[in-house]
Amino acid sequence: MKYSNSLDRLYAEGAFIWGDYAATAEKESGKPVMRLQIGQPDFLPHPLVRQSIAQAYEEGKTGYGPPLGQDVLRTEVAKEIQSYYKKAKITKDNVAITSGGGKMAIGIICRSLMNPGDKVLVPCYDYPGHFGGISDAGGVWFPYKLLPEQQYDIDCLDLEKQIKKTCAKFVFLLSPSNPTGGVASYESLEKLAFLANKYQFTVITDEIYRGHVFDGDFISILDFPGMDTRTVVIDGPGKRNCVPGIRIGYIIGPSTFIDGPVRKLNNVRFSCPPTPEQLGLAKSINHPEVRSYISEMKNEFKKRCDFVVKTLNAIPKIDCPKSGGAFYVFPNIIKTGLTGEEFAHRLLKEKNVCVLPGASFGGGMIDRESKKPYGTYNIRISIASSINVLKEAVGRIKDFVKGLS
């Protein structure tokens, strides 16, 4: 049979491809691979989350539900998210639940807002799922720069330059960031809000890591003046509640957006999100013990991040900026003489450690200065593994780099 030509334009995520590489390496070497390529928390979901979902199954609550999700979960999500915002007001009417996790939320948002050929600005290192959603909607993405020397904060001068140059209708924001761990500063968000109102574009902000800001409080672009009508938020419980496999996502936006295009696309794409998972989450996500558990995880991830950054920076030829959140670091390895792709392949083959090449997060975009794809000389390391695993893995990276001399 012949396949659709539209598949050619789709951008697929590299973390799962490298998972296949890791599985092959395990078979060939007969030894386990240390998998630092994927952002899957090593913490179990809180017992209340597990028990609540299981109870919904045991009670046979497995029927169809509304396309936008169960009202009880929409209400609880609004309550949870409101606790992170200082000025924005969120009700259940601003919330939609998706099947397929945050990635489906991205796809629904892009398909709801974009027409083929629409121009979209994305950070020069970005989550590949954003490229996938944009490509599925027929949009075209262009980069704006981040500042590694400022912990990957937004380069606001370059952002405005690219807005003027491209006349983009949409700007993606990811804070805390996958892959860099960067957190946008208050000043950068204030400037972004000013630009959005001045040039009349929509901000699509991915806040999936809002619960993992290491220093200070999470700050949302939605809290700035005029942004309530020109911001759509990607979110979900996968990272905060350690349930990435149940594939539930959240969309937060203006009520007319939720009740119009999102309702229709949810209906078309998956009819309704899975009922038992929704009912279990509704019963547990705002429980004080669950909220406390998220804080405990955040503190542990910060300890791991501080260790990994300090240890990597002690390795000659590796430069690793500090991470402000999420659970990733994004070191530069140009001094090793290898590209990120070469580094990752050799590290997997020679040391049984799997990391991701930085170019996986460049979306094929070319750095205007180096003339090479963004991320060519970076790797991404996930710190979502135990400290003992990270100590062993970073030790192997040190030995690998030493062997290059």
C-alpha cells in the first residue's frame, strides 16, 4: 500500500529513537545501559494517586465521558494551576483534558490555531514535540536565541529582531526548559508580554515543568497584563505526578478557545480522555500529601542537578551551564572535538551510557553564526535517575572524555 505524503513533513521525537538504540546496545553487549536519554521520573506516583486511579477501575468507572474531560477533573486542575499563578484567574471553563499527554495537547493547540504556512518562533533549543505539533498543522518554525551564559534565559533583543523579520503569528515559550533546564527570568517574560501586545501574536507556553523550579517561585507569562486573551498553556500531570504513561494532558486557555476548537478537535482525535485516570487524578492531585510530595521531588532533583553540573564542569573539555529547573542539563562538548551525535553514539557503544545529541532539540534549524544545526555541539542529560546511577554515569562520561585525549 502507499502511505500519505504528509508523513514526510512530520517531525518525530529523538528520545524514543535513542531508546531503541539503547535496547540494541544492551543486546549486543549483554550489559545494562544507563538510560539518561529520557525525562521519566524515577519516583513512583504518590500512593494516593495510584490508589485513586486503581479504585476507579475497581468500581468499573470505565465509560465514555465528555470530549473536554470530566468536570470534576477540570475543576481540580483549575484549582491546582491557580496555586501557581499570582494574577491570572483560572476556572474549569479555561481547562480541557486530553488523551495522549502533553504531546496531544500540543497537537490540538497547533491544529486549532495554525494554518498551513503560518510562521512560528521557537527557542533555539526546544522540545521536539513542539516541532511535531507545528509540522502536523503545516506551520513553519524559526529560531530565537537563548543565552547559555545566562542559564539559557531568553535573548530578548534577538526575539524582537526575529518577530520583526518573520512577522510570526505565534511564539513558543518553554520554562522550565527541556532540554536546557533554563528558566525564563521575570524581566524576559515582562518583555515577551510587551512584545506580544505590541505585535499582536499568540504565546503558546509549555508549563509542564512548572512544579520543578529550583530557586524561587514559578512565573507564568499568563500573569502579565494583556496575556489572558493571547496565551494558551500546555500542561499535564506526567512530570509533577510521575504518571507519564497514563498519557493525560491539560490545555489552559480562554474559555471560548476551550469550548470551541479544542472541544471539536478532542471529539475528532480521541472522543474523550480515559475516564478512570481522570477520576483518580481528580481525587488526588490537590491532596496536601501529594502537593508535599511534589516539593520533596523538586528538592531531590535540585540536589542531583547541582551534583551533575559541578561534576561535569570538573571534566576538561565540558562546559555545563547551571540548570534552573525541570530535570535536564545541556552541556557543550565542542572542546572534545566531537559533535553531539558522535559523542552520544560513542558513549553508548563504549560506556553503555545513553544521552541525547543536542541537535535533537534544534528542529533542523541552522545557527546563523556557526552555520551548523543548533545543538550540534551539545548533549542532553536527564537527571531523572537516582544519585547513585548519576554518579556512575558521570564517572563513565569522565572516563570516556579522558580517553579522547
